[in-house]
Amino acid sequence: MIAAAGQQFAEHGYARTTLSKIAEAAGVSPETVQGHGPKAALLIAAIETAAVGVAGEDNVLNLEVGKRFLAIDDRDQAIDYLIEMQIEVHRRTAGLARALTGGANADAELDRYRTDLMVGVTGQVRRVMGVLRDRGWLRRDVGFEELVETSAIISSLDTFLRMTDLDGWTASQYKAWCRRMYCETVFATP
């Protein structure tokens, strides 16, 4: 049902997605959908599930994607892996992010969630950057918090959408740009 809700929100936005439409797409009754919470809760669960496969996990390093990252001991492979994972998350969540933005304008719960989500994403970036720092792969001439913020901006969905949707870049062009930006601004020269 969360997948059906996510599809509806991504295709129709928050305002035009109803619990009845979600129920129809999921092949369940509207009462079953209502049992999973209000519409805002369904959007939140859909975003988290689309992004990382589960709702409510606080540490990306505990997830399979994080465990695979932790197993990589080569700097260049780690950079490529992080960029690939970032692109995949962006592809899965772009429509939901648009629905969240639209919903946050009318729903205080979604507005709070959007703020908390941005803080949470920065926290996840900080965790990943901590691993990279501990491996000695980050620049030492720039403070750690600045490197975290720089990475959060490079890897943000807003940056991805601007470059791919608005500016028409291909995923390959975006990937090459990300790699160059990370190598020039965040990572130490090998």
C-alpha cells in the first residue's frame, strides 16, 4: 500500500491524491488505507521507503546500502558508489519530493517533516563523511562541518533536479560533475 501511495503522490501531487485513489491503486478498501494513518503519514512513509527501503531508520550505515559502503576500502570506488546511490535515491524520490513541497505549503505536519527531513539528510551526510574522515580521505585544510555542508549541497535532490530537469543534463553528465565537485572540494588529493 505504501508503494501505491507513493506512486499516486509522485504522479498526481499531494493535493490531487486522495485516500480513495490510493485504495484503488493498492486494491484495498479506503478504510484499510485510513487505518495506516492520515494522508500526510502515508506520504512520509512513501518518501522514506522510496529513499532507503524502510521507514523510520535513523542511521543509513545500518541499512544494506550503508553496509556495502562501509565494506569499500578504495577511495575512488567509495566516491563512485556514493554518487551512484545518490542518483538512485534521487530518481526514486523526485516525484515524492515535489508532492512534499506542495503538501508542506498547506499542511503543518508536512512542513515540519520537510524541515526535519533536511536536517536528517544532513545528519546522514555527516555520518558518511565521518567514515571518510576516519579513513583519511577528506581535505584537512577545510573544517569538517564545511565539508559536510558542501557535500549536502552537491548531493541534494534540489541540485540534481536543477541540473537534470531544468538544465537538461543527462545522468552521466550529472555523475561526472558530482565526481569532479567532490574531488575538488571535499576529498583530499590522493
